[in-house]
Amino acid sequence: MKLFKSTMSIARTYTAQPGILRGDIITIEVDLSRGLYSFAVVGLVGKAVEEAKDRVSAAIKNSGFTSPKSENQKVVVSLSPADLKKDGPLFDLPIAIAYLLASGAMKTDIEKTLLIGELSLDGHLREVRGILPVVIAGKKAGFTEIIVPYDNQEEAALIDGVNIYGAQSLMEVVDHLDKSRTSYSKLGITKPTQIKEHWTDTHIRLEDIKGQESAKRGLLIAAAGLHNIIMAGPPGTGKTMLARAFQGLLPPLSKEEALEVMAIHSLVGNSEKEISSAPPFRTPHHTASHTSIVGGGVNPRPGEVTLSHRGVLFMDEFPEFDRRSLDALRQPLEDRCVTISRVKGSEKFPADFVLVAALNPYRGTEDGSTDYASTMMDTYKNKISGPILDRIDLWLNVPHVDYETLTRKTIENDETKRAREQVMKARELQRKRFKNSSALLNSRISSRELEELVPLSDEVKDMLRQASVKLNLSPRALHRLIKVARTIADLEDQTDLALPHILEALQYRVKM
């Protein structure tokens, strides 16, 4: 039997497909064989990956190598696993390196190297989205070095335990990897990036708001225990200012929390989110679509509820949002996540945020009423459903402020500073109480943990029983009432819940 010499050449490189808080390792294989020129990319790829063949061919030619289009060969690029959707331009660099290896233009062992980057036609590397999830996936998979575009290296270096190299061009990557080249030159390891830990300095501070002492107290409680709030009042009474001031009361995120937030914003390409520990503050307009609020699309993408993860979702003109969008807040407010299901698959996105809602009880002129809750229900005809209101911990009335209060000169300039100190002390008490719990804050503990870790005296139980009957509280509302009371007690550095704490918490319940 006659044996034929194989004309096939295969090379393999590695990259990753970014996702929310995770990434999937992708193996890229390039096969070269004799025949009329063709360049095919297979493996359930999106449009941006399909177009990589033209970018890669031009980048290889303009970097001084022989263009794939000038050879009589069939080029097959396979991205596996084949059943995982691949999208985005970050596959350009690993495809180019795999081709150069298969064609014999370079020689190196890159089994422990992860490659990421979009190529311009002249061979330069461009910044890409989703660097953090990719680097996290690479580290978890055991890769020792990760090569990223130069503009992404600072973000990539947030992850410890893996060497990050920032490259500006395809040639720099080739010279870094191929020791046999006369131009061999190692790239410098990027220094680890430190997260700036600081409070959010907002333009509006508590001391800038005249009057509204009850609402300020409610914001303090909400910041200490991460409770959801609704502010109701006529136009121009300071609801938006209070929401902005609330942002400055939230403590800096821990390193783990900050990495979660930056991984999400990295994936969606939110370049405004700098490397810091400041909690996100999202303010979608009431005309925003349902998909932009909750997330979704043919290939599920995160919405505002996920972009506000570990931070604040401020929804001004709350009843004016689409009712379907408001009802969709039920799951994230309860489970701290949102599940988007489509025919092609489903995604579970994190959505652990504080809801700050503001509303005008009147759509037209004011009728002089001070019962904003009933006025709102009458005006909007139950557009805000009972289950949503049941998930709100604090209802804050924001009435008109009299002339004398508005024109009074501000004397106290450290109100925000004192509030921050109170919030930190209250949170420290909660961390100690819940040190063996899955949650660290009052609003996040489960019903079982509430019963075990927040004991109630007989006097408090009697008060809760009377309130439950009189106000027709649901079990959820009752548990939220206890959690708010516990936060009030923490702000006062009290070990046990007392009647004044329950009575104050009752003042913030929606009376409907």
C-alpha cells in the first residue's frame, strides 16, 4: 500500500470568552492544508469573530510576515468547545499567533499562556471588553502568563497570582514568545494594580439639604442596613438631592466586591467606571426599555439591575416606568439576582442592589393632600403592585419646606461625616453578629437567621403581634420590619431590640 506524506500542520493557542463574573477557556486550533486559498472560522462564532480572518490576515502581512492570502492553502480555525457561543474581537491575537505557529513563522511553547486582544490592520493591539472575567478564568485554569492589549493591562493586573504582560502590537507578542528570533525581547510584567479605597464624594451632601430631617434619618437607616426606600413628595422638595446624598453615605466596597463590580462593567464596556472601591450609582430614565432595565436580548446581556450590583439603583419618577419593568424587580429585590431565559439558553446575573425610588404623588396639580401614599395609589391606579411595595423597607415622605427653613444659614458642615461614622459603626456591629452567617447586613439575612440571631423580648413580640393584625402585614413585611428595627438599634449601639426601635420602624411602613 502506498503511503502519502501528510501536508497538514496544526497549532493551538488559548483564550477565553468573557461572561458575567466568569469566563470560559477557549481552545483555538489552526489547521493548514494544501489547496486553493480559503479561510474558515468554525465553532458557533459571532459576526465579530467571523470578520477576524480579514483583520488577522492584514495584521500578519503588515507585521512583516507572509500574508495567509498569498499562499495556496486552506486555513481552518476551530474554536472549542464548539457548542459555546463566541463573540467579540478579542480572539484576533490568539488566532494570529496560532496561524504563525502552524505556518512555521514562529516557534514557541505557549501551553501556559493566555492570549487576548483585537488587532488593527497594521498589527497594533486594541483595547477590548471583558478583561477581568477572562483573567479570572485564566488564573483559575492554571495559566501562568496572560498577554493583553497595553491599554487593558492596568485592569488585568487587578488579579493577583498570574503574570500580566501588556503588548502594543502583534510583533511585540511574537518577539516576547519566540526565543529563536534575533529580535527576541521579553515584555515587562505589569505591576499589580491597587484599588483606590475611598468614599464617594458627591456634589450634594446631607448638609446641603435644608429641612427634611425625617427623610435624612431614613437615608441613614437605609445606608446602615442596605434597605430599599421610596421617597414620595411634590416636585422640587429635594428627592433627587436626597438620593445623590445617599450615594455618599455608602461605605467603600471590599476588594472582592469591587472586583465583582468592575468585572460586570468591563464586560459591557463601561469606560466611565474607574478602578476604585466606590459603589455604582445607576439612574435609568423612566422611558428606558424593559430589556435595558432587567437585561435580555437574543444573547442575554445585563441590564441596569445588574450594572447597579453592590450599589444603588435610583429610579426617579418611579410609577412612570413600564409596569412590566417594575414587576420584574420582584426577583432581584428578593433573590439578589435575575434570571434571563431565552430559547438559546439562560443566564443568571447578579443583582444585589439598594433600590432608591422617588415619585410625585400627583400627575397634575397638587390637591393639598399630605397623605402621599393614598394620593399616589389614586393617581397611578395601582401601577405599582402590592408585591413591589411589600419589598420596600422605608417609605419616606418629602413634603414642602417652609421659607424660614430654606433661608436659614447652614451652620453644621460635618453632617455627612457624622452619618458616615454612624454607618460604619452599625455595619461593624452587624458583621460581628453575622460572622458565621452567609450575609453580613441586616437586610440580607434569611428568615431562619433572623429568628436565630435577632432575639425578641415578649414586649416586642406583643407589639409586633398588634402591628401585624392592625396593619395586615404579610410575613415578608413583618420580617422586613424587624430587620429595619434591628438596624435602628445598631445605629444606637443597642444590643437588644426595644419598643422605640419597633415604633420608629413602623413609621416607615407604607400605610395602605
